[in-house]
Amino acid sequence: MRQPLPESRAGSTEMWRQWLEKRLAQQRGDGLWRERLTMSPSPSARLRDFASNDYLGLAGDPRLAEAQARAARQYGIGSRASHLVNGHYDIHDRLEARLAELTGRPRALLFSTGYMANLGVLQALCDSSTRIFQDRYNHASLLDGAALSGARSRRFHHSALEDLALLLSRAPQDSLKLVASDGVFSMDGDRANIDGLTALCQRYEAALMIDDAHGLGVLGKNGDGCVGQRYSTQEVPILVGTLGKALGTAGAFVAGESLLIDTLIQFARPYLYTTAQPPGITAATLTALDILHDEPERRERLHHHIAYFRHHGDELGLPLMNSDTPIQPLLLGDVERVIRWSDILRSQGFMIGAIREPTVPHGMARLRIALSASHTRDDIDALLDTLGELIKRERS
Ligand SMILES: *Cc1c(COP(=O)(O)O)cnc(C)c1O
């Protein structure tokens, strides 16, 4: 028979309950409560999706689903083990080789998610004697990776190279230094000044890490991203790309020279201690890379949409930000305004991310509009019309 819990154990449960309830109440009180939306594959009414990172419209492409199903039948649904036990298949090798080729790097290594790739790189390369410098607006996974590594991490003001230079100049000369930046900033849509970053990193002998989650597939001549073939492995020795955005699948990779990849295979805990990517996802990603190569018109359509949206958005007086990427946020400022706009847009059939603190700084809440090659000109016109109405209503 089960023994009743001793008094002290029951007491500790009560302490936990109070602690968690207090934090949730605080979150609600601060207006920061987060709700999940439950999507379904066949929404009854057509919802215009301006919230996804599916920039090329590949996530719903039947050719990817077919490739996934075929590989799943051949290999099994799961990979059965981690890469270093027996979960690493020939199809993983093939995708790694293709990703290395696309980005002009000697090698690439697959990770299960972009979050884990960033944790893995920083944890494997850095320890308490390392100095990490990162852009204040970097993705949370880079901030968390720095914490996991135990390195001393400093954040420089967003894209402020003079601030970074000052921090680098103050670090001990003989210390190992790593500078990390998003290539395209996920909540702002602007790009890092990679020329400036490579110059500073050379001057201070720091390694440069660029997370190109939002550039890969979208920017560059062949969709090779904002680093890709444009910067050598020496200039940008650590390149991270994700597969769940423009490529429409899931997972991520790190690309660079063998020394980097071998280090990650030996030491990156988020690589070692997780199940290898399901082979079907790997196969679907290979198909996505084929489409990226064979259908440049998707990228062209997306860039036309971006230019068109910005041109007409500017005419309407929308609070556009400095972005030439598919991420076109409207900086509305306070949370209530963002929620009001977002609710109205939702009722008109538009799905748009309402972004607020702590994801962005206080007072800089925004609607994060994400454009995609799968949008039609009609979709964008309809969005512009509704946004124009909202602006007009506020002014009157
Ligand atoms: C989305 C994103 C990630 C995380 O990638 P996942 O594969 O979704 O875990 C990392 N970095 C940046 C800049 C991102 O936008």
C-alpha cells in the first residue's frame, strides 16, 4: 500500500504551487500572457497567412511530402538512435554535402533544430576563458548558448560596430574571442553588416559566427543566404542555417571547415545526446534544395512582393522598418495597439504575428508581417487595404 506523503513533502508541493501560481499571475498582470493558436490543415475559411517563415511556400509542397513518405518507407520513420550510435544514415551524409556545396563551405553538420545548433556551437567552442560578443537583438538560442557555454558574454548595441570595437579592444589580447550575430534579424528584418563584422573580427582575431536562419533560401544569388558564396570560410568561419524556414522542413546545420565540424562531432552535447534527424525530413530537405535550384522564380516573386509591399505601405504611411527581407514588421509601439490591430486583422482573415516583450524591447511591440512566394498579388493588396483602413481610422 502507498504510504501517505510525510508532512514536509506535502508542504514542499504547496510551496511549488504557490511559486508557480505567483509567476503566472505576474505574467498575466503584465499583459504578457501567451496563447497558442490551434491550427488545422484545412481551415474552413481561407486565412491569409502572413505569420509563417515559409518564405518560398515549400512547407506545403506535395513534392516534399512525397519525398518524405518515400524515405520513411525505405528507412523507417525514426532514425532510431543518435548520430554517434547508429542513427546516422547515408541520406544525412548526402544532405550535409549538399548544404556545404550550397553555402560554399568544406563541410556541414546537421542538427535537429536551429536552437540546438546554436547551443551546440557555443557550448562546444567556448568555455569560461572565452569571450563571446553578440548583437543585442540576436536570437534567443544564441543568448542561451552563451549561458550554456559558461563563457563571459557581452552584448553590443544592435548593429553598432563602434560599440563592438570598444568591447573587443577591452578584452584581454590573448583571450579567445567569438562574435555572434544573426544574418537577418528575425524580429526586425534588417541585415547584419557582415563586411563590418568581418573587418573587426580580423582586426581583433575573433571568430565570426553568423546565424543565417532567415537569409538562407531567400537572399544571395542562388538562395545561398547572406553569407553563402559571398564570404569565404576564413571570413565567416562559423555559419549556421536552419531548414524550417525558407526550405519548409525542419532542422538546421552548421557549415565550416573540418576542424570546426570535427570539434562539434566530438564535443557538442546538443549534437551528441539527441536522436538523429528523421530520414524523411532529410529527404524532403534534399527535394527542397532541388526546387530552390530549379525554380528561381519563387525567390523572384518573393522579392517583387517585398518591393511592392514596401512601396505601397510607405504611401499609406505605415510604420515600416528598415528591411529588404520578407520580414516586414510594423512598429506600432505599445502592446495594446498591437493587440487591437492584430484582432481586427484576424477578424478580416489575416494571420499576423503580434510580437511584444520580452521578444522585443518594451515600447517596441510590433506586427511581424512575413511575406512569402506563396502569396498572390491579391493577398498583398487585401492586406494593404486593411492596413490602410486601420491607419485612417486611427487618424480620424
Ligand atoms: C528560428 C531561428 C532559430 C531556431 O531555429 P529552429 O530550427 O526553429 O530551432 C535560430 N536562429 C534564428 C535567427 C532563428 O530565427
